Amino acid sequence: MLIRMSNPISFSSFISPTLQAISIHENEIESLDRAIGDGDHFINLKRGVTAIQSITHELDSLPNSQQAKSIGMKLLSSVGGASGPLFASFFLEFSKHYNDENSTLENFCQAFTEGVDAIKRRGKSDVGEKTMLDVLVPVAELIKLASLNKLDIIELSQQVITKSIECAESTKSMLPTKGRSTGLGDRAIGHMDPGAKSCQVIICEICNQIISRG
Amino acid sequence: MLIRMSNPISFSSFISPTLQAISIHENEIESLDRAIGDGDHFINLKRGVTAIQSITHELDSLPNSQQAKSIGMKLLSSVGGASGPLFASFFLEFSKHYNDENSTLENFCQAFTEGVDAIKRRGKSDVGEKTMLDVLVPVAELIKLASLNKLDIIELSQQVITKSIECAESTKSMLPTKGRSTGLGDRAIGHMDPGAKSCQVIICEICNQIISRG
Amino acid sequence: MKKFINHADDFLEQSLSGLQSAHPELLQVHKDPFFVTRKNINPHKVQIISGGGSGHEPLHTGFIGHGMLDIACPGHIFTSPTPDQMIAAIDYCQPKNGVLMIVKNYSGDVMNFEMASEMIDTKNATILTNDDAAVINSSYTEGKRGVAGTLIVEKVVGSLAESGASLEECQQFGLHANNLCSSIGVALTSCTIPAAGKPTFDIENDQIEFGVGIHGEPGRRREAIREANLIVSDMVEAIFQDFRERDVKIGGNSEFLVVVNGFGATPLSELYLIFNSVTNILNEKQLNIGRSLVGNFTTALDMAGASVTLCLLDDAIRKHWDSSVYTPSLRWGI
Amino acid sequence: MKKFINHADDFLEQSLSGLQSAHPELLQVHKDPFFVTRKNINPHKVQIISGGGSGHEPLHTGFIGHGMLDIACPGHIFTSPTPDQMIAAIDYCQPKNGVLMIVKNYSGDVMNFEMASEMIDTKNATILTNDDAAVINSSYTEGKRGVAGTLIVEKVVGSLAESGASLEECQQFGLHANNLCSSIGVALTSCTIPAAGKPTFDIENDQIEFGVGIHGEPGRRREAIREANLIVSDMVEAIFQDFRERDVKIGGNSEFLVVVNGFGATPLSELYLIFNSVTNILNEKQLNIGRSLVGNFTTALDMAGASVTLCLLDDAIRKHWDSSVYTPSLRWGI
Ligand SMILES: Nc1ncnc2c1ncn2[C@@H]1O[C@H](COP(=O)(O)OP(=O)(O)O)[C@@H](O)[C@H]1O
Ligand SMILES: Nc1ncnc2c1ncn2[C@@H]1O[C@H](COP(=O)(O)OP(=O)(O)O)[C@@H](O)[C@H]1O
Ligand SMILES: [Mg+2]
Ligand SMILES: [Mg+2]
Ligand SMILES: [Mg+2]
Ligand SMILES: [Mg+2]
């Protein structure tokens, strides 16, 4: 989702790498949700990304803002569970704020933050509750800072990778207060949140793509 | 059930040893019925013998013919399954033919054979069908022969032990045509029949008792 | 073995007590010896009595009530009840017009009911159900086993008896219905008898027992698990083979009552998936499903697996299947 | 994993097709997106819609019909349905007097129904069921889970809606019924999601999960298995604790509807044994059982285990529980 300011990369070009990346982490994501949830997070996610992949052609012809909207609607109708409406809310809100004409890092950053806020509203949740927000919120803050400091996109991507890994890791020690693992209480401690992990994997993959595409 | 002609032993004195003997073979009998039946033969048998044990006192005061009848009724109302009515039929018929006044080996032998015939009628079965009859019928024949030859009771008991073990063993190679293992067909080959095994165990115990009581 | 149980010895008693408290308006559980009767006994109708080893619930105790059974005699788990149970139950109900015994064809059940039949004074008749297509009837078997088709016989004969039919009429109709039923079961796992504490049979993680009996008795063959459609297709084939061998004529207009019966541990969603396979297979053969029943009705404790029963419908069976019934586990029209 | 299944991907579709063929007179299964409606839609009554992840059958699809649900939206196994399913279903039924959504309180279900609610033009209201006493409500949880009490809410609200009550009346009554329900579950084994292929959780051979959720989510504690009476006593205690905390007044004359619900792999005989324990415990407390239901109604695929639900009866709930209902899995009076 990080894009170059000058010559914006089509979001659709990240779909296949994302699907590959989560598939590589299938076992890890699945067993995290088995440990502290109901075991379906990987399946839900894969169903969603696969559904998006099936409309790659349609997406290719759309501007990024419209792509985000279509991605949101597709996620909404294909993922289900808790993560479905959350991911969908992100993209639907993102699409409203993303400006295809003026695709600056500032604008991307604002759209991203609005998307994350939509997740907070939909999930009635915030950082510290052992959810995907524990990755998404810090990442949003990091890129906001970077956009103020006019950081280089490659440099930023590297920082985002480090940050998201650190943040996903940090959910291990958190007590869950949202989602299915709340029943676990103390027993959830020591396990990473599956949604945080999957967001980290996707974010890292996109950053790696940006870095390797140069 | 083999008794000394002169001074008949009370049948009830065999109850506790029988219960001990089958308990020692619990695993074997149980796993045989698990392999080619429904796994309950040991439980059924134990329930029956335990029920009889609980009326040992009552039995003690009765002549052997009446004991056999009470044992038959008790087995009928406590064992269930296929073996219950079969064992019960044996004792009920036995009791009709056993003569307390004239407890010769000949009389015992006749009563025993009538009991075995009652099993045949009730089960609509005969030797060679992989059932308890494959032990009971040869044993009946052996003691008939012994009674004609006026064999010593200790000697006879030893022969019965050998015979019953050999006969139980022989059911391994038989194809079942009666009882629950019929569905198995060829697959039952190699397994001893549980009812044949339990009859063998009981008969051997009684013979050993007779031998050791001298 | 993990079960909701206090002691293996008092399992049956406590489970029956629960049945009693859950259905006080329908039935009466009697103890020592165990038998279950309707709450309101009508001694003037033919009394329909069934029974057998426990562990197949709701069969038979769950089918006591208007339009179905009058009496059920539950034995210990997987062990036929004893004659004194039947005798005490019949004595309690004081039937004025005879007793019809519906007995699944297992040596134990047959012999115990036979002894009861010989020991009572009341006029009585027996139907042996033997709908299991798995064990092929030949001179080397003592006949086929009675499985889920039994509940169809109990339902339709129960309905006929309710209408005031005679003992002979009920017996004839039951034999007729039994003849038109054929079943076959498949096990994915074994069951565990509480008193035994371990699985009745071992089965590999990728194998199924095709033609299993409702006590976990072996069936026709052990084979690799395959797609449900393929397994079900073999099941339906076995049933049609059985119909052919017994000269039950199936034609273009034939209509069936299809029962997809879970053995205890198979989710309803899988039973509906099996029903879907059966529907597709019958549709392809241009045969019709007139009635259906999907659920756990003739179980084998906690065995995972299912059976399919086809019952060829004629007007009489359809009518008596449709008639109202009010029991703990089958209820419609009331 | 052994299941009757063709491919994990088409399991839901084929299972729903089976449901359709088994109950053509009752319901209509729609595909792409999935939703199930009554066969005969009455758009003038309040439409009662429920749904949630599949794997809890018969909940909710098995409760469609007269006196209960109008619509059910089944998600993938253990995964909330998506808003387009609710939207398409409501569009199909064209409700004239509003839609009442009965939603089990899980983040996924809540959010997906919430989005549907925002996206439709039809007047609608929601009841979140949260009868699970296992997870104690506190500032660290987002509320209790909805489990088997949901079917009680669906039954009594369904009955009220049938009588022509308004959307607001139905919502109020549902909230009232939900408040009077409390449930707790115990798992003996895990369930296995077909698409995952392995058990959701590992559990030792002598352990139980006390307070388990209907997706195999962990409960209050893992503990050694004990006699059923002791387990059930803890279950009932947890329920009364929950009632006390929520100020639901239980007095000497209190009468309950007791639901003993199997999670899928527990035999009916064990469920009756549990019911017997509950009966004894309530009798000791001099509390009454007015109504009861024993069977598999809110399952967790093939999990062995069971839940107990107590619902405090008042005249309105009793009346609407007793009223006639005709669905695939609950039927009486018709
Ligand atoms: N209220 C919430 N706010 C933010 N994230 C949430 C919330 N509830 C759940 N999540 C995220 O969703 C993930 C679980 O998603 P998934 O397994 O697909 O859905 P479900 O929990 O319905 O099975 C969790 O790991 C968590 O990151
Ligand atoms: N028709 C029969 N004739 C003789 N013996 C039989 C017959 N049927 C069964 N048996 C004997 O009964 C034994 C099984 O008894 P049991 O397991 O107690 O009863 P069930 O078979 O009803 O479970 C068999 O091993 C066999 O020896
Ligand atoms: Mg999940
Ligand atoms: Mg046996
Ligand atoms: Mg048996
Ligand atoms: Mg889920």
C-alpha cells in the first residue's frame, strides 16, 4: 500500500505477491488462531485475497481509489468473520480519502490513517487490545512521521518492516479484550494475535515489493 | 459341574472360583468379543456370575437340581445378550434331568448332555459354527464315554481340561455362522470364539477344583 | 474414554431417569427390572413392544408414545434385554388384544424375546427386522441384522395399531414394511462401550468400515476413505443389490422414504451432505424421494458414521408414516 | 480428519442442498450468496433473520419455519456470514414491517450484521444474544458469547412475531428472554474444521475444557474429568452465579426451561444422564423444571461435550415456548 509519489504503482500489482506471502505463513497464522481463536483466520484471509485475485483484470483498469473500493467490497462479501468487515472497512474508508490525482505520501498517509480509524470504529477497539490494530496503528503513525520528515520511500519501507514485526511480536504479552480470544484471559499470553500477524506479513510483503522494485 | 458320585459337591461351592477364573481372563475374553463380536461378552458373563454369587447363601441350602434351576433363572435375568438365554437354557434343562437322589456320573452326564441340547435348540446351532457349542458338545461326548468306561473322576477331569482347551483353540480356524461375528466372514478366522473361550475357562476351573479337592 | 458418566454400572439407570424427567407427560420409566411404558396405557390396542441393547438411542425408548411404541425394554449397553423385563412390562400393561414384539434380528435379542414369548400367557406375535444389506444372506449366516429400518417398521406398525388393527394385521403389515426396507452403514471411527472403556475396534486414520453394524460389528470390508459421493454411491448400490436379491421390484415410478441416520458422532451438516448425494444418485436413476428423515435415530453410542435406509413406499406405508406421532424423538402432527 | 465430505470448499453448498431436498415443503435454499428462507414467505409479519458461521447445525437453518425464523444466513464453517448475504435475503423477502436480526454476540457476527443493517433501507432492529456464563463480563471482555440460549430466543420471538407483533415488541421480548437465559458448556474433545483438517485444540485424555465456546474456544479452565454429577454441579453453579451477577431473581417458585444441548459427538444417553443430574440439583434447591429440551441443537461440529441452559420461565415465555412450531429440527403442535 506504500506507493511511490511520482509514478504510483497500481495496487493490483501487489495482489499475487500478497497471496503468496500469506500462503507461506499458512501454518503459523492458522495455529495462532487455533491457539487463541477458532482456527479460521488463515482460511478467511486466503478466501478474501483469492477473491480479489479473481478480479485482478477488472482492477487493473481502475484508478487506485476505485481499486481500494472494489477490494473493500470484495473483502466484505468474501471474508466474513471478524476480520472481513474490519479489512473491508479499511479499504472502503481508504478509497474515500485517496486522491488519484495527487498521490503524495501525505495523501496516502492520510487515507491509510482514515482506514485504520474505520477499523477502530467498526471494532470498537484501539491499540493494546491484542488485535490487528496493534500493528496497523503504529505503522500509520510511523508513515505519518515519515511523510512529515520527507523520508525516502525505500528507507521508509525498511523502517515499516522492522516496526510491524516488532509490533506483531508485542501482542504476545498482551491480554486480549477484543475478539474470540477474550475468553482465554491469561492463557492467551505468550501467543501472538493472528490478525496482527497476518497484517504484519502483508505489510512486510508490500514493503519488500517496493524495495525490490526499487 | 463334574461331581463325585459318592459324596456330591454342592454346585454353589464352584461359584467363587468361577468368578475368579473368568476375571483372570477378562482381557482375553473381552478382546476376543471386541475382535469378532461387540465386546461385551466378558461383562455379560461377569454380571451373570456376580448375580449368582449374590445368592450363594440361598443356593447353599438347596439340592443341586434346585441350585441349577435358580442359577438358570438368575442367568436369564442378569446376563442378556446371546449368551444369557443360552447359558440359562443349559441350567434350566440340566436341572430337569439331574437326580439329587442318584447323583451318578451317568446321571450327571445325561443332564449335561440335555443341557447342551437345549443350547442347540435355543441357538438353532450345532458344532462347527464357531460358538460355545464347539467346546460344550465335545466335552459332553467325552464325559459320556468316560461314564461308560467308568473312568476315575480325577483322570476324567484332566482329560476334560485338555479337551476343552483343544476345542476352544479349534474355533480359531472356523468360519462363524451363528452370532454377531457372522458378518465378518473370513475375517473372523484366526480369532477364537469368545463364548467358546469363556466356557473353556469355566470348565477348566471346575475341573481344577475337583482335582485339587481330590 | 471420556464420557459424561458417574459409574459404568449406574449409567443406564441414570440415563433412563433423565429420560423420565424430560418427558413426564409421555412415558413412565420402571426399574428393577427396567422397562419403559407410555404414561397413558391403552390396554385395548395391540401393545407394540420393542427393545434391545441400549446405546442406540433414541431407538427404542425415544419412540414411545402415541402412534409408535407402547413399551420398550432397554438392555445394558449393546446387550439384549432379559426376558424378565419383557414379562414385567407386559404384566404391567395388561394387554387385552395381544402383544406385538418388534425385534432386531440379533441372536441375543431373538433368543431373549423368544423366551419371554414362551413364558407369557398373553397372545403374542413377533416381527424380526433385518434390513441391513451389509451381511449377505446365505446358508452360512443366520440372516441379516436389523438396523435403522426398524424405526420405520415401528412407526408404521405403531400407526396401524393406533387405528385399532388386530395383532395379525399389525404383524403382517410390519413384515411387509420390513421387507421393503434396506439399509447400509459406514463407520469412520469406533464406538466405546462405557463398561469396556476402550474402542470396540481399531481403525486407521484413513480407513472406513463399509457395512458396519450398529454395535461396531465388522461389515463387508475395511477400505480407504474416499469422497462422500463415492462412498454414498457404493452404499446405494449395496441397497439396490439387496432389493434385487430379495426380488423387491423397483420401477420408474418408485418412490422412497429415505432415512439418513447418524451413528452418534457425525454432525447433522454431514448427514445432509449424505442426503444430498443420495438425492443426486436417485435422481439420476429417475427414482423419487417421497419422504425423508435426516438425523440421529439408530445410533451406536459415539461412533462417527452414518447409515442410509431406503424404504419403498406404497400407499399404506406412506399413510402410516405420515400419520401423527408424539414421542420424545419423533413428533409430527400433534 | 475423517468426515463425509467431497471437498472442503463445497461442503457448505452440498450440505445446504441436502437440507433443501430433505425439507422442500419448509424452506428454500438460495445460493450465491447463500441464504435460506421459508418456502412460503409472509412479508407482512416482522421478518426474523438469524445467521452465523456454519457448524452449529441445526442452529440456525434447522429453525426456519412457522413459529420460528424466516431467514438464516449461514457463513462458512465457524465464520460469520457476510453482509451481502443478509442484504440479498432481505431483498428477496421484501419485508413490509421490518426485520429483526437475532445475532450471537461474536465480534464477527456483530460487525457483519451491523454493516448489513447500515446498508439496507428496511427498518431493522437487532438482538445480541449473550447467554454464555463462562466468560465473565468485565471491562476486559467485550461481553459474553451467545450460545444455546439463542434457540430459546429464536423460538419465543418467532412465536410472538407470528402473532403479528411489531418490530419493537419483538425486539423487547427477545431482549427480555435473552436476559433470562444462562448457559455453560463443557468439552470432552475438540472439534475439527473440515478446511483446517486438524483438531482446533489439543486436550489430554483425562481433561475437560470447562466453559468451552461453541467454536472450541477456550473456556474458564482446563481440568481433570470427574463424575458427571460433579461436572454438572459446577455447571449449574456457574449459571446461578451468572444469574446473581446480573440480578436475575431466582426464588422458591422459580420455574425453568432446561436445555441440555449436545455439541455433536455426545450420545443422547449421556445428554439424558446430564439432564438427570440437573434435575436432581434443581430439586435439591427446590426449584422447578417447567419445560425441557434434550438433544443436539447448538453444536460445534463433531465436538464431544454438552451445554446446559437454564431459562427462567414467566407466563409470556412459557406461552411462546409452547406455541406450535414447524421447522426441520424443532416441531410440535403441527
Ligand atoms: N474488535 C476488533 N477490533 C480489531 N480487530 C479485531 C477485533 N476482533 C477481532 N479482531 C481481529 O480479527 C482477528 C481474527 O479474525 P478471524 O479469525 O478472521 O475472525 P473470527 O475471529 O471471527 O474467527 C483477530 O486476530 C484480531 O486481530
Ligand atoms: N446361536 C448361537 N448358538 C450358540 N452359541 C451362540 C449363538 N449365538 C451366540 N453364541 C455364543 O455367544 C457368544 C457371545 O455372547 P455375548 O457376547 O455375551 O452375546 P452377544 O453376542 O449378544 O453380544 C458367542 O461367542 C458364541 O459363543
Ligand atoms: Mg478466527
Ligand atoms: Mg458380545
Ligand atoms: Mg452384546
Ligand atoms: Mg471465525
